[in-house]
Amino acid sequence: MNLSIEYNIIIAYVVGLFLLYILGWLLVVPRKFLIRLILNGVVGALVLFFINMAGKTFGIYVGINPITALVVGFLGIPGVILLIVLQYIV
């Protein structure tokens, strides 16, 4: 009984599995990125909302739009400070 398998077949299987892995990775990574982007934007909008509520007494107001929400969502407290400083500069 001869159970020899040609090396070409083994290489074809390995390359096929590698390509399948790469394809799956390409389909999963953008979804994770989009979910993270949306969550950061929502968190940033909530932070800006609370900053605007607390800032009424001091005259601080930062408009809530997708760009400012994402800046605060990604940068956190430094993003809030950046937006407040930019508002007073511009």
C-alpha cells in the first residue's frame, strides 16, 4: 500500500488555507474598526454633552457634530481641551 502524496498537493493545500485565512481577516478587521469608530463617536458626543451642561455656568460651549465627537472619542480629555482652546482661538 503506497500512501505517498505529492508535495505539490500539500503546497496547494497550505497556500489555499493561507489565502482563506487572509480573506477572513480582511472581512473581520474593517468591521471591528467601524464598530470602534462608532463607539468612540458616541462616547465623545456624550462627553461633549456633559461638558456643555457643566460649562453653561462658565460660558463654555462646544458644538456637538461627528468631527468633534470623534476627536473627543479618540483623544479623551486632551481632545476636550483641544476643542475648547480651538474655539477660543477661532
